[in-house]
Amino acid sequence: MRYPSWVMRSFDTWADKVLTHGRPHVAKPHLFHVALVEPEIPQNTGNIGRTCVGTHSDMHLIGDLGFRITDKNLKRAGLDYWEYLTWTHHPDIATWQKEIQNPKRVFYFSAKADKSYYDVDYQIGDWFVFGKETKGLPDDLMQSNKENCLLIPLLGPARGLNVATAVAVVLYEAIGQLHRRKELDPSFLDIPWGKL
């Protein structure tokens, strides 16, 4: 299907915004880092991007993606929040790992883990890592970080949560902990909604 030139121009404008990696209205450092290893479904990534904007977190996409970053489904899921998202695409795990300052503050989420995500005291600056929708995290990555692999327990007969849901659950558990310990700067809640 061929699109009229004005549609292509508007798409290119949106793509330019997406690729800026900017979030100029935010001066404070991010609370958390969310890393997605080889995400496959653009709607999930779009939803996770929107959740990252809403939780003052940044997003890291690692390895091959199952979609183009300008995919219309990504745009639809992320809506107009995407331009406020700080994100980075790392070509592989090794390149991404160079960004990590403290490997002990990187948590890997998997249905194969034994330790519950409730059993961790999260801190500002922590990394939360999630695998691809069909296979989860690579086994070698989990084996080399076994002590930091966490499970989100399920109370019903489901194989697992959708990755976008899992990211939201973890981020809000971490934010809740910061809030209860009075470590969450109240100015994070002063959002100029009408200016987005």
C-alpha cells in the first residue's frame, strides 16, 4: 500500500521525535532503568515506554528487535508519550553491560527464578531486566546472575504475566518501597499534566 506524501511526512516527523532520545522537561535523574532483551512485540514495548514515562524511568532495548522502532503499533501503544521517553538501543548484551555501574543492583525477572521479587529492598538507580515474550531471558545471562534472578509469584493457573504488566508491577513495587521509606522526592509527583 502506498501512502500519500503528506502521510509519509507526518510519519517521518514522528519518527524524528522518537529517535531523539530526549526528555527535555525532566531535570532530575531517573528513578529506575528498565531493560528489555530482544523484545518482539511492538505494542508491549510501547506500553512499557509509556509506563517508564509515568514512573520517571528510562528504557533500554537490547539486541535484535522484533519490529522497527517506527512501527505504527509501537506508536499506538506509546501514544504521544513516546517523545518524553528517554531510551537507548544497545546492539547486544555486552554493550549494554558497559552502562552498568553496580552489577549487584541489576535484577533479572524470570518465571524460572526461585527468589520472590518481594524479598528485595529496591533502591533508586536499580536496573530491572526482562526477556523476550516467547522465551524470556537467555539461560546464560540468568546463570551468570543467578543471585539476582527474581520471580513475580502467580496466585492462579497462568504461565506468566504479559511483559508489559510485569514491568509495571515491578516498577510500582519499587516506587511503593521508596515511598514507604520516605525516599521518594515529593516533587516527582508534581507533574504538569496539561503541558505534556
